[in-house]
Amino acid sequence: MSITYLADNNAWLIETTSTAYVFGVSENNSLFHYYWGSRLPHASDYPGLGPLKNQHIYDKGGIAALEYAGWGGLNFTEPALKVTFADNVRDLVLVYQDYKIVNGKDFTGLEVTVKDTYFPLQVKLSYRVFADTDIIERWATVINQGDTPVRIEQAMAGTLFLPSPGEGNYRLTHLAGRWGAEFLLNQMPITDGKKTLESRRGHTSNQATPWFALDYVQPSGSGADEDQGQVWFGALGWSGNWVISVEQTTYPVVKSVQISAGINPFDFGWHLKPLQSFKTPVLSFGYTNQGFGEVSRLLHRYQNRHILPAKFLDTPRPVLYNSWEPIRFDVREESQIKLAERAARMGVELFVVDDGWFGARDNDRAGLGDWTVSPSKLPEGLGPLINYVHSLGMQFGLWVEPEMINPDSDLYREHPDWVYHFPNRARTESRNQLVLNLSRLDVQEYLFNVLDSLLENNDIAYIKWDYNRSVSEPGWPEAAPEEQREVWVRSTLGFYTLLDRLREAHPGVSWESCSSGGGRVDLGVLRRTDQVWTSDNTDPYDRLFIQEGYTLGYTPRAMYSWVVDSPHWLGKRETSLAYRFHSSMMGGLGIGGHILNWPEEEIATAREMVGQYKQIRHLVQDGLLYRLLSPRHGSYTAVSYVREDRQEAVLFVLTLGRRLGLAVPRIRLKGLEPATLYRVGGLGTSQITLSGAALMEHGLSFEHLAYDFASTMVQIKASAMS
Ligand code: DGJ
């Protein structure tokens, strides 16, 4: 990996192990994008640096392909930055000023500064590359060096340009859905015009996640698949209102595709005072010519090494128990103790108490905001329960939803002004709750103190941080008129600051991001939480689709899933305990059923399966993921995880609704060493030994799984391993 300034070209060449990204200073002193794709043998191979021109550059006016475009002049596509100056000038012309290459502990960085041609407004464009991943990070910092304020109306982390597809086309893949069906894979051809992916809900949202991939579709119509094809992809680290727009124009004759990602300009405004700066979220992006499988593996590795908090990366994520589904708000010491005893017998490592332990929280109509233990449910506080959980050999975890408040709470009666609201307007409730305005420093301080003392006074190893509604009426009457629209960003920063302070004060605690299921999953929250809840839909079959989409963009290390009761409470589907386990074992494993009602033989099965999971979880959490058969394509789904040194793998095969008479597929493995001999166990027969080549070329057949909702887990180990 390297970042080089090429003086002859007045350009920067950013190279990772397999990819390159190039931009430079044009004749009129603007920054032009030149190239993003495979790493090429010579600097002069790159468009803009040798004989090849960049097709995006149409004329000397700098139309299109501006590395970071201010809105102004003849620029009609999505600008990276739009501002209004104090004298009402709304034209921003950014020209090159200087650059700096920075060497960090495990990264190399580049900072290129541009400034307006007239006003003392600077923008610092930052880029970062790491030795062990092909992912590049970029963001922008807007600095007001003048003595009058500047109003920011749109601020992107950056704009990315794809090579012109010529006779071919691009296809967009994105992850979208709703409560109970998050992260579903959507694909659509890119045509002239603009497609916007976004959240206007104040949190990342259950509807869409800030991730995209664009693959090249050849003139014959074939695009990338799991193993081959060019894919350009990226993810934005922002847990508030975000936007990713993909725009194709044909000006003047070549198709040009650009992607902008950053803070959603909808209802946004930032009053940038003199000498202040504004930093955009980080956009992490990459390229591969090895299809969508490689996209995921690159992103997983990057997240496991550079995004997730370092503290717990060397330890496996624990098997947890959570009683939310069976018990709901009825969290009583007596029943929790019984559940804990059973959970411990199954091999659970972390016992979690969910919603209902505090205030007057007997249902979702009251108590949110009052973070003191309910005396009727836990008469002597959390202490005795925590001690008991510890005596059973488990850690203790607790649920909170700090940003929310029920109007029926002591906190709201005391501070009705702490929620978002507009004067003389209704405060719309959702799940009977309102949202605290974390833009307010007093609210942040209050929450820090409450949570800090909760963690100070109780031996808590994990916090599940929930967020169960979207923002409405985003008013902050006390703020200055020109700062009213800053709430969207300020509250997201407030959430980050609060979490960062708590992490620092309590470094032994691990954190989960949850938001009515998967409503707050993005690279911003993943920088400060160790795991996420992907969906409230815990049906093991539905989950396969959710997990398929989730793992396209995000690491299985952080993806938790629970084994719950059958028939499932949502869709009434009946599945075996083994099927439920296999579906949940493909990420972080939890158990969330009414285990007091499980018969002894199920407890024994659960214990055995938890034991099996502990043997393979290092592969699932840190290995290379291969989606072998998609649940979208037939009656079987198969996913494998291979250790980076290829010495060990695990394969999950699950059937869906089988149709009688259809052939049982032969599942060909991927990512193994062809010449290595592997011992293969768990096929319903005794262990066999086969070469990697046989497993990958010929594959394995699963005749014994020829019925609905059958499943198996196969362990594959190089025979040289003990
Ligand atoms: C929504 C979460 O997704 C659930 O797991 C549970 O914690 C409830 N909130 C509690 O209110």
C-alpha cells in the first residue's frame, strides 16, 4: 500500500494491494478524478497519468469528474458541497491549495486542501489506506477561516466516479427492507437519472442501510456473480440522516456514473461560525474483479481489523441468553434466576436482562427515561441477580434505551422540554414514546451520569443499546434560529459522544447496537459497538435472507441471532431445534426461547449444539465467508466459512420448502487448498477424507436433507491438524 504524489502530473496515486485510486490537479487548478479500479503495473498506465485520458473529463471548464465539487458554475450533477456565504453568494469554486502525506501507526494518509477562489473557506480532503485491506477511507473537513459565518447546505464525504461503461452498463445492488425484514438484497439496472438511497428518520433505519455495490454488466447482459466480475462498492459510517445517490448522465456523449455519499441534505443546515470546522462522516470504499463474494470478504476483514473496537477483537463473541421474546416486560428476580440456571446448563456465557427491569416499565406505555431498578421486580436491586449469574459462570448484560422517553415517566414530567418538539405542534408518539434531543448538552450529561453510575454500581459486562422509533417534529426551540436544522447532525454526534465517553469510562463493557431490530447498523455505530441486532424477526428461515443481505456489507462477527421457540411467534412456522441453531450459528449465537418450557432432551440438544458452536465460532466470526447457494435461488441454502490459512472450514446447509422430485444439489466448496487433504465430518455418515480439489470440483451431496427445513453443519479440517 502506498500514496504517491507524482510531481510531473501534479496528481496523487493511492494504491492498495490490488486496487488503485487516482486524482490530480487540472489546468484550471480544480481537482479531477482520474481512475478507480484494479492496480496497474505502471503509473503511466493510469488514465490522467500517461497517454490515456479520463473519459469523464469533457472540457476545460471541469464539468463532471470533480474530485470534490462545490456547487457552482456549470455543474449540474450532485455537488459534494453546497454553501451560502454571508453576502448570499451561493457559488463555490474549489481550487487546489496544498497537500500532505501522513504516516500513521497502521495506515498511510493523504490530506489535500482546496479553497474557494475568493472566500477564505477551505476544505481538507482526507484519504486513508491500510496495508492489510483493499478498502480506502475518505472524508472532508470544511474550515471557515473568514470572519463571517458560512451556511452549509450539503456536505458529502465524497463523490466517486466509475469508469465509463462504454457499450455495457452498471447494476446497483443495495440492501433495503422494513421492520422484520431488514437487509434484503435489491438489484436494479442503472439508467440515465438518479437513484437515491437514504434515511430521513434520524437513525440509520430499518428501511435501508448505507451500503452500495455497482457491478459492471457486459453488453451481453451478464454482470458479476459471487465469484467473478467487477464490483465497485462502499459504505458510509453515519447513524443519522444519510444519503447515497447514484447518478448516470450522458453529457455530452459518454455515460458517466457517479456516486455521492454523505449527510442527507434534506432539512439539513449547518451554521459554520468563523474559525470553526465541520467534518463529514467517513466513506469506506473498494473495488474487486472477483465478484460479490470478495466484496463481502474485503469488508468483513476491514471491519474486523479497522472498524470494530479493538478491545474485544481477540476474544470470541460470547453465546448469550435473552428472555425478551418469552418474558417481555415481566422481568422478575425469581424467574430470571430460573432462566439463568437453565441457560448456564446449556453453555451460555452471557445472561442478558432485556426491557422491563426499571421504573414503572410493565409495558411499553410507561417508565422509559427512569433508569432506576423496579423495586417490585428486583426488590434488592440488580446486585443479587448479577451475583447469582456470576456464580453460574456467566457474565451479566443489561438492556437500555437511553435516547427515548415515555411521556408517562418521572423524567418527562420533570423535563418535558428535553424531547424534540416544535412549539404549538403535537409531539407525535410512536410505541408510546418520544425522542430525547441529544443535541442538548444537558441531556447528554444527564444520560452519561445515569448510565455511568449504573455501570459503576453493578458488575455489567455488556449493554444492549436500543432505539425503538424514528424522529418526528425535529424541533429544538431553545436553539438559535440559524442553528435549528443542525439537530439531525448534532443528535447523531451527541449519541456518538455519549457512547464514546461511556466506553472510555468502562472499558470492560461490550456494547450492542439495536434499533427495533436492525435499524442502527452502519460503519459509524460499528466503530463503537461490538455487535448488532439484525432483526426482531427471529424465524430461522426468514433469517437466512436477512443474514444473506447483512453479510454482503457487514461482518458476521457482529451479527447476532437467537434460537427461539417453535412454532415461531411471528409466522407460526415450525422448525426443529437443530435447524434453529444452524441458522443462528452463522454469526454470534444467542438463545432467546422460553427455555423453562423446553423438555430435558431439548436442553441436552441445545447444550450439544452450543458446544459445537464453540468449536467453530472462530471460523464464523473471523473467517472468510462464501455464499455457496443463495436462499433466493432454490430449495437449499449453503454458506461456508474458511480460516484464512485454509486449514479449516465449516459448512452450513439448510433446506427451505422442498419440492418433491427436485434433484438434491451437489454443494461445491470454495476457498480450500486443492492439494490439502481434509477430514469431513457431520454428513449424516461417518467422517470421510477428501482433497480440497475434490471438495471444490466435485462437491458434497446431501441426500439425507431431502425434506423441508432440514439442516446440517459440516466440519472440515486439514488432516494434518489435530
Ligand atoms: C426492540 C428490540 O429489537 C428487541 O430485541 C427488544 O429489546 C425490545 N426492543 C425491547 O423493548
